[in-house]
Amino acid sequence: MLALILVAFLSTAFAARPGFQTSGAVEWRDCSNAADTWIPISKFGISPNPVPVPGKTVVELTSELKHELKNAVDMDVIFEKELLGQFTKVVCVKDVGTCHYDDPCNFLNVFKGDAGCPKQLADNGLPCTCPFNPTAINLPPSTFTVTNINSAWGFLATGTYHVKITVTEKATSTVRGCLEAYLAIARN
């Protein structure tokens, strides 16, 4: 009897959160309304578990962009770290943390410089800068390498995180895309 209780406890303690899928190191869900979304996400994965920083991380994504995205949207990022059993928002500093972006296209202009779009995205025909035109999004498992982390962010490099990214149409205040995820990161 005790063994059954233990198995029941462990299976619920380590199961995905309700409504979330588990893929590699991440529990995730498309949190947009299917009738309103411009960016339905059907597959998302990150591995290994925990994600090493610095280190190599494999990311995969299958989605579709159903509508042109340009400066007609806002983007909100909620970035929380688990501390003492509670998720606590990380403040927005230099566009990292829990931030609101009035113009996500401007934020992505960093990829217009000499470095350009990350090779993993470019090799798969995925753009990094606006405007984003309607297209299928298929990023097969692709390795990204984080070579270092700014010492100012070192305290964030280990822990369990909750991230929610919401894209909202400015004209109607309708959520047009939403991805919510939980993952663990470990500093190497």
C-alpha cells in the first residue's frame, strides 16, 4: 500500500503541469486562443536538462506565421526565477527580464548588424528581423552555443524558470501569439 502511495505521489510530482507538454528540458504550451492566433505553435523543445550556461543547447520549433508581423504588435515577456518555492519576476534591465516591448522589431534590429541572423536560423530560411511574412516555421533540432554569461547576470545562471512571451496586436489588444514554458538552467 505504501508503495502505491509513493508511486502516485512521484508520478504527479514529476508530471507535466496541466495543459503543458514536456519536450526535452522544457514544459511548454501555446497559451494563445486558437481562434485569434497568428502564430500557432505545434512543437517546441529544448535540451539537455538542465540547460547548461555556458554550453550547448539544442532547440527545435514547429510553428506557422499566419499574418505579417511588423510594428503593429507589442511583446511582453514574463521571466521568473523560482526562489524558495515561489516564482519571482526578474526585473527588466537592458531588455532582459520581465519586459514590455512597444516595438519588438526595433529590439530585433541587433541582428541587422555585422553578426546577422544566427546561422541555425538562416540555414533553415528563418528571418530574424521585421517584417516577418506569413510562412511555415520549421527549426529542426539545432545546436546553439552560449560561450559566456555577463557577470551581472551570473546570479540567474542556475535555477528553475518560468517564461511567458505574449504578442499582442496594438489596434485591437488581441493576443496573437503566446508561448509559456518552464525549464531548468545550470551554470557550468
